[in-house]
Amino acid sequence: MKSMKQTKKIYKPGAIAAILTLLFLGFSLTSFRASEKAADDMWKMLGISRQAGSEKIKNSFMNGYLDHYGIRNLKNIALNDRAAIAKDLLTYTKEYVSSETFRKEYDKMRSQAKPEEPQLKPLRTIEQIQKEEIEKTEKSIRETEKNMKENPDFAKTLQPLLDMLKQSLKEYQNPKHQFWTAIAQGEKYDQENQVKSYRERMKQWEEFYPSNVNDFVAERLKTMLEDTKDIDYNAQLVEKYGKKRFANPKYEGKGTEWKQGFRAGKEVTEMARGFVKKWLEELVN
């Protein structure tokens, strides 16, 4: 839909702060507002500007991918600071997503994603189809005869084509030729399919991009809670092919968000889930 900055997906414990910008999928509608200095200090700790951070939150929330490119200081954040940083990120993201700026960006994205209504032409009658096909065939005959006259060396090669066109013209002059019915039915079928496809795409669009931005936010939050439920924080990891993998094959089959929540750790993930549950209650009540 749009060109995007380079992005990467993280599956490491050291990337907790960036994981939260997507894993916990944006957060709005709270009375708490961090001070300007506190917000600036948070972004400085992450190694990016407030403007860049807001852009990453918007990208992560709207497009459903983790935009952490350019965040330099993730590995330098002490373990005992990560929960606090995570909470600050959630609070800032919540504030940003509830802003008029985000609502305008959402409305713009929603408008751009709206399916285009098919431009349907009036269906042709059998008489119109016959007339137009006869005219096209007569034109082809004239052009072929002209080419044969201007290029005698190719006349013999073009003769079979000319004979075929003349035979077709003779058949087309029969108003009961089954060809006309087939064309008319085909055009009608094609138009019906266009209308059906448009209605289906509109239904999907309305479901995925509700007119109220808060409904969009609520669905993102529900998805986050569903995707990060029942995490086994005591799951064992084993080294395989140079990477850490779950010893339990069932866990290897889990989705990305579940695995990110595991790697973020119980303290951070459960804090974020509680934050999201409270926010969701505010949105739906």
C-alpha cells in the first residue's frame, strides 16, 4: 500500500522496549500524561527522537509490523529498568494513539484502503453486439485487403486470413448466431462478478477499518491479549542450528507475539497485558 522504512522483527530478550511498540499494539484513552521532559528522556534512553518514536508507534500499530529500525540502545537498558521503560512506552503510545494526529492518520489510511467501486458499462443488447462485431470484422477485412494490395509478396500468406474473416462476416450476419448469446451472457456474468467482488471487499474493509478509530484500537488490543495468553514463562530453550528454540515442539508452533511475550519475560509481559486489559475496558464501556 505504501512504501515503508526498513524494518526488522526481533526475537531477542534484549529488544524488549522495541517489542512493546508492536507486541502491545498501541495504547490510548488514559487520564495520565507523562511530563514533556520524562517523554524526551525516555526516547533519549532508546537512542531516537520523540518524532521518530511516534512514527514507529504509528507504523507498528496501523500496519501490524514491528518498526524498531534505528533504535540503538536496546541492549544497554538494564534488566531492572525494562519494566519501567516498557510502562513509559505503553503510556506514551496510549497517549499518542488517542490524539487527533493519530485519528487523522487513521482516517487517511482507511480512506486509501477503501475498495474502488467498479465502473460498470451498460450491458449491450444482442443487436448491439452483432452490429459492433460486424463492424470490427468489416474493418479487419478492409485492412487485410489493403495490406495485400500494398505488399504483393505477402498476399498469398494473408489470403487464408482474409478468407476466414469473410466467412466469419457471413456467419455474423445471422442474428440467431449463438455467438451473440454467449457474448451477452459472458458480459453479464463478468459484471455480476465485479459487483459481488466489490461488495465482499467493502464488507472486509468495513470490518477491518471501522469508522470509529476506537473500534480499530479495541480490535488491536483484543488481538494482543489473545496472542499473548497462556505463556509458559518457564519453558525450556535448547540450542538448535545456532539459534535458541523451544524444547517443546508445541511452543515452536506458537505465533510471533506469544514468543515475543515469552522473551520479554513475565514481569514486562504481564504488566503490559494488565495495561491493555484496563485500556480495553475504557474503550468498550
